[in-house]
Amino acid sequence: MHLTPLSGRPAVLPLALSCALAGALPAFAQSAPQDLTVAQVAAPSLTETVVTAQRMEQPITDVLADVTVLGEEQIRASGAVTIGDLLMRQPGLELSRSGGPGTATGLFLRGAETRFTAVYVNGVRVDSQSTGGAPWEAIALGQIERVEILRGPAAAVYGSDAVAGVIQLFTKKGEGPFTPYVGVGAGNRRSGRLEAGFSGQSGAVDYSLGVERDVSRGYNSMPAGNPDRDGYRQSAASGRLGWQMASGHRLDLTGSYTDMDAQYDGFAPGLDDHGLNRLTTLGGTWSAQWTRAYSTRLSVSESQTRYETVPSPYLSKTRLRNYLFQNEWRHGAHVLTAALERREDRLNNPAVNPWDTALDQGRHQDAVALGWGYSADAHTLQLNLRHDRDSEFGGQTTGGIAYGYGFAPGWRVTGAVGTAFRAPTLYQRFSEYGEPGLQPEKSRNLELGLHWSRGDSRLGVTAYRNRVTNLITFGAAGPCGSTFGCYENAGKARLQGVTISGAHRLGSVNLGGSLDFQQPKNALTGKLLPRRAQRLLKLNADTRVAGWTLGAEWQLVSHRWDNAANTSRLAGYGVVNLFASTTIAREWDLLARLDNLGDRQYQLAGGYATPGRTLFVGLRWTPRR
């Protein structure tokens, strides 16, 4: 979703979007069945701001990156069970999952591996030093109020991992009078949800607290394997506390906790395997406005991920600590930023089997980052430079340049180049399959964009090419301690494509959608990367009728390959979702959602089924004054 508000002739959007989609449908029809899920797209407000692009609050008019923002109403109306289900409906995003909610989940942004997207919860970095990337299956969607998705490399701002982009998740922030809420929901497969919480503000203090419990009997996720149901149980909580200590000085404390117990079908038949995921985040930030031009932000945070399997024994724990001191100077059309940052990672994999080798390793990265932004009249320019020094492999310097030009009323063209890197995980370097001499994976990205907007209508086209070198793959036995195989810097990837997205209001109906043409390939073999499609089409519509909000979503995904050799094919698929919501009493809101209307059978990972038709009905009480 492209969030550059501009103005122009409204007839351009429907014509351009219709032509693009009409041309794409025949291509999808060759590989996808005829059913249908989709991006919740809304035209942005001119006053809307984002914080992910430059790690500071910015008006959307100053943002040059390709960004999507999802608010509380969009998240709630989505009816999604997991954060992965929500994100896969957005432009340029795909999902792979080995079963139902809570099982191993991969999220591909612009065709890149999960580990190439940096993920934050309330500004707290989340990552696994075992698998690499955020543990998406351990993040509770019910606690999330806002999502910001940044596409394109951002290592010059965030350091390691931001090769394909950044996704930032925010829990609820307190404001206004004390407001409690209670929600209940139920669906097929004995699914249920219970949530409660409150938020508000009293003088200089604002606060929020939320808890939830989700359960489901599940379904048989591996029909050709164990003939059992694979359900899940999830408990989650989050809280935020803010204190306006004095004029221009604010202290924020955040915390979140998720505990997921999900059944899955492993390699041993007949076992009732469980994957136990636990994620905790804690953060504290002091924001200070020293003068009209100069402000600082000092933050300290920690995240911990814990993954365990039973009865098949395995245990992995990652702790990530982060310290950030950011400075910001504003003068007229200029913004200058300077930041010092330290990141500390630790991985602990105890020996839970007699043949295991215990792993307990740590590392740290120290960084300095500079940024300069300029926005005046038709011109917007952003420059970023960052140097990270890792305690193990030395220094990495990354940079980015982006420029936007409003060449006519309602129109803007943008261009950007940037470099990024991802440090090897501690598991890739020090496990029995590891190689201590592994080098960081590196990338160079180029993208061009054209954007148009007027009122409730908008259209955006972005073309990109991202070349990844030093790609870490699992190869044959070599210098590591395993005879099964070793990690090595032996790969290259070429990620390129075009994303078209738009929104338009036709009478009382809101229309939105996106279309992705992409070629995520292994640059050495020319093969498509596993579980990634070449074409993605996502459409949505909603309207108000007699006090009800009624909506539909349609998602089409072309075929994918389940393996690197491109010999195991995953068929294309299409899914239709329907939803409806209304206020049934002054303080009661009702939401009903029917996913996979046609009960289509498809796979996101080879051998693992998806849920089929799913119904959920929720009721939420919130006092209104």
C-alpha cells in the first residue's frame, strides 16, 4: 500500500487499476482455482503520521518508502486469527505455515526470507537466533492496535536484518477517560476467544492493559500423516504506561507476553507433538524536547523468545537487548538525525537429548547512524548512513538515498537505492551444523515508484530489484561437526517485481486492492525460491447498509514450488472471505466473519492442509460516553 497523499483527476484510478487487473486475471486463471482473501486498504488521511520509515514521527507526505498502515478498525474487521493471516492479505506479502495457527510460520516480504524482515513490537526488536527472523507464530494479534509495514531495505536506519523491510506492531495506548472492554467470540472447530482490558488517562499519566485467551480444537493438518486434530491454546497480555513528567519530557513503559501451545504433525507418526512458544517484550523510553528544534529519545528494551517441542525434545531460547540514543534537529525544511545503538544477542540451546551438543553463545553490535531529510515544495529527499561493528565479524556500512518529485497536481515519482545486511545467527555459526567463519548476507536494492492520489482515491506502482549475495544455505558436509551438512555462504538471490495498489470510493462502496508480479529467484540456478508465487492478486470491498458494514475479500495466488529444485509443485489457489459488523446496542458491537467461502483445499507448505471454511462470530462491549 502506497501512502503518498497527492491530488489529481479521479478518473485515472479506476481506469488504470481496472486495466491492470483485467490484464492479470487470465494469467492467474492458468494456475489458480476460482475462489478468493485480501488487503484491507483505506486511503490515508493527509494528517496521518508514521514512525517506522525513519524511526521518528513523520507526516505521510514526507515518507518516500513504500508503506502500509493498518489501524485498529481494520485489524478488528479482518477477523484474522493470527498476525500472519492479517499480513498475508497486504501487498507484497506471502505466508507459509506447516499446519494451523501456532505452527512454524514463514512470512515473505517481496519474496525475501523471513529472516530478512526486521520486526518490532512497541519499538522492541524481536528475533530468534536459532531459526532467524521473528517467531510470527508467537505474536498474539488480539493485542495489536496498529501495524506499519515498510517495504525496501532499511539497514541504514535499523542495522542488521532489514534487507527486505521492517514491520512494526503497536499495542493499545491509553487516552481519554477510563474505558474498559470485554469481548467474547466463538467459531467452528470449537474455537473460542475471550478478551478484556481497559485504557485511559488521568492527568499526566496514560495507561492501558489487555488480556486474551484463544482456543481451538483445530483440524487434521497433515491428512497423509497423523489422523488427528491439531489445535492450539494461546494466552496473551500487554500493557503500556506513559507519564508526561514535565513539558517536553515523557516516559513510556511497555510490555507484552504471549504463551502458545500448538499441536503439530512431526516426522514420527502416532505422536501428539506440541510446539510451545513463549515471547516476552519489555521496553522503556524517555523522550525529551529540549528546544523547538532539538529533541532526543533514549530507549532500553529486551525481548525473549522460547521454543520447546514435546514429547519430541527440543529447546531453544533467545534473549535480545537493545539500547538506543537518538537525536533529532529540525530547521525549516531540514531534519537531521544522529543515533547511537547497541544490540546484544544470546542463544541458549541446552542438550535435551543424549546426542545433543549444548550451545550457549552471545555477541553484540555497536552502531552509529546519521540521517538527513529535506521536504519543500515539490521536492523530498532522504539520505541515511550507518556503520555497525559486530563483536565477531567486524564492521558493516550501509546507506540509502531516496528522492521524490511532485511533477503535477496529485502526482509524484519516487526513486531509491539502498544497501543492507543480515548477520549470521548464532545457531548458523556455533551449532553442530555451524561455521564460525560465516560472513553477513548482503543486498543492494533499487526501486522506482509512481503515485497518484485525490480524496478517497489513490494509485501506486512500485518496481524493485534486490540482489542478495553471501546467501547462507544449508549445504553438504564440510568443516562443521556434522556429517549431515553444514551452513555456508554459497548462495545468491535476485528479488525483483512490481507492486500495483489502489483504492477508490464508488458511491457508497469502498474498493481497494493490490497486484504483485514478482520473480524471487535463486540467482545461481534460475529456480524460483521455495513457497513463493510469481503473481498475487488481492481485492476488497465494503459498504454500509441499514446500519451494517458489509465486506468481501478475494485473494488469488499463482502456483509455487515446495522445494529449491522446483520439482514439487504447490497449486495456485483462490479464496473468498465475507464479513459483517454492526452495533446491536449502544455499547455492543457484533462481528461475523466467514473465511474460505468456497471451502477450497490448498496448501501453504507441502503436505500440510489449510483449515477450509471457517466461521467466527464475536461480541464486544465498550462503554460509550
